[in-house]
Amino acid sequence: MESSKIKELAQDQQDYVVAMRREFHRSPELSGKEFHTRERLIEEIEKMGVPYEKLPGTGLIAIIEGGKPGKNKILRADIDALPLQEETENLKQPKVCVSEIPGRCHACGHDAHMAMLLGTMRILVQNKEELPGTVYCCFEEGEETNCGIDTMIEALEKYPIDECFAFHVYNELDAGKVNIVPGPRMAGTVGIGFHLKGKSGHGSRPDQAINPIIPAAHIITQLNSAFMNQLNVEETVTLGLGMVKAGEATNIIPDDAYVGGTARFFNKEEGEKALEIIERIARNTADSYRCGIEFEKRNNISPYPVVNDEKTALKIQKAVGEICGEEVLGDCDKWFASECYSAYQNKYPGVLGFLGIRNEAYGSGAAHHNGKFDIDESGFWLGVCAEAAFAFEK
């Protein structure tokens, strides 16, 4: 398909995508409970006449078979919201659209991801005779908690997939820009969560108790030192300890202390090394203070970092530049947040692009997972254009 036609078709979808994004935004649903969201997606997909597969849970795969031979590809959107109260104003003024459900909101942009993919699907369906191969449109359950990724990857096993592509809106990139580059783009996560098991007692006689707070404190300081001295200084690994829980009274030594947090990384080997350091120091320190230790299931790596395939990324980047002009290609640093899209990339050559949503004049640009988070919707057509360009590329 000609570049000018793809751009025109994408711009034609702008109003539809905005309308769908606002509808999803007003009715957010939490991870694993996106029942109404899936039904609305199905309504739109059935209007297009596209066959689909409902996955266990709330995930969905819509399948568009092209009229020409070619590669089989994945386009992916996540569908869940966050347990967060949305503020009615962004950084500058009232928002154009606000969640109607207290305590829940799309403060990460998944509403936009769904809407853009629906817009792309409308283009693919209208031009099936020119579409090479088959496009599997994946609407993934529960990205925020990773509760749907295993089901999605298992469901895709039966299909012959060659490549995958997805977008994430990004508050650190200006609206009207896309960032599609090779290499690390989002961090992997080492989950940290363990209980130190001691023996409770009276605060006046610590010698008659086994205080788990003491080894918890030593573990925290030792982890900071170990990360600084044992990990490769050229490969960033952050340590974010966000939770320490122990005791209910100042004069009672508790029998349990909990330490929780995350470490973020872009290099797989350094992430695995970080996990080994955490577990080794926690076990040895607990043992030296006569405490037991119980690691939670979350004390593991999930997910691994998002690392874009070089060949695929440069191909999409070139196509977008040719269709929309080089000026839409924006620069931004890699993002320390995590995304389970890496599970697709572990199986298929894949790319996660960033779509800019920052607009200081409008007031969008607040951090993701923040009550003031908002989106400049003007660039949605650009996301649709890039997705369609990926799909039509032979």
C-alpha cells in the first residue's frame, strides 16, 4: 500500500480512536476483572466482521487474514486500569475526560492502547486484499499485575508468528512524536519480598527474644552496599525498598518482620545477579541473627526487560519516517518502569514503541500512575499509522 494512503487512512481514524479512548477511560476496570471492557471490544470487533478467540479470563485475540502472502504478525494492546483515584485536573486545567468509577482510573494509558488498536484494525479490515499474511490483534488482560500474560503467550503457541509490535503512550515524549528504536526500552523487575521469622518477647528483655527487626535493618543496609560494590557499574540496577513492616507496640518484640520492594534493570545477567545477591544476603543475615526466612513468590524476576529487536525496530522506524516525515521521530531515554511485553519479545522479534502525549500548554505530562496523568489525544492517528505500516510491510 502507498505511504500516502496509509497516512490518510490513519488520520481518518482519529475521531473514532478519541471517542473509543474516552469511553474506555470513563469505565475503567482492574486487572483480571475487565469484563465490560472485553464485551465492548468484542462489540467493535464484531462490527468489523473479524473472528476472535476469547481467552480464559478476560483476554482476547482477534484474527485478520490478509489477501496476500506474507509474514504473520502480532499487534498488542493491554486493557486494564489502576486502583487509583483520578484527579479532575491535569497539570494545568480540567481534563477533557475523567473516570466515572471512584478509586479506579486509566492512569497509564491502556485506554489509548486499546482505542488505537481498534482504529488500526478498521484500516486492516477495509484493505484486507492488500494486507500480507495474518495479523493477530492481542488485547491482553491484567498487564499491571502480569495476571494475563501467561494465558496470552500460551494461546499464541498454536499460531505461526514472525514479528510483534506494540505502543505505549509516554509522558516524557512530546505529543506528535514517536520513538521506535533498537535496544533496551523498559526495565525488568526483580521483585523483593520476604519475612524474617523470629521469636516475640518483652521489649525489656531482648535477650529472651529473637528480634527480626534487627536483621531486617542489616539486610537493607547491606543490600545498598552490595549493589554498589558487586554489580557492574556500567549496567544500571536500581534498588527501591518501599516496605518494612514489623510490630504493633513499642515495648513488644514481634516475631515477624517483612521487607518488600523492587530492583529495576536493563541487562538480563545483572538482573539475575541482583536477585542472587538479595537472596544470599537475606538468608545469611537472617541465619546470623538466629532468624528463619520465608521468601514470597514475588521474590523473583518478573518481567524481564523490554529490548527491541534491531532489525524490526529500524524497519518500522524507516517506514514511519517515510510515511509521516522524519520530524515525527522523537528521542527519549529508556524508561525505568516495567512491562510484561518482554514475554512476547522472548519468543518473537519484537518492538515496543513510545507514543508522545506530553503537551505543556494543555497540561498533559504528569507521571504515569499519578492522579493527574492525562493524555494529549492529538497524536493518536500517528500511533495508528505506525501500527498499520507495520502490518502492511511485507
